[in-house]
Amino acid sequence: MPTQQIDQKLSRALELVGPIDPEIEESWPTLEERILAQALENVELAEQRLRQVQELVGERALVEAS
């Protein structure tokens, strides 16, 4: 695969994950690894937020049912 095409794909992947956390940037040597590590971090944060939302919605449902 030509280098330009790889660079374009990496740029697009970087756009999708957003800014790279400085700790991730220091921990991983290649851009590919940084992008994947940031994507994983984003998923973990999204899961935490989802659990928080589920708790809040669940608490509201309990109050409404009372």
C-alpha cells in the first residue's frame, strides 16, 4: 500500500479518536499504537459513562414507580 494512502488512513483514524492523551503519547512508540490505545481508552470511558447513565436512569425509574 502506498505511503500516502497509509498516511491518509492514519490521519482519518486520528480524526475519529480525537486528541491523543499525553500519557498514551509517551507510552507508545508508533502513531498506529497510539491511535489504537486512545481508541481503547475512549471505549473504556464510554462504558463508564454508560454505567453512570444507567444508574441515574434506573434511580429515576425507581422513583417514578413509587
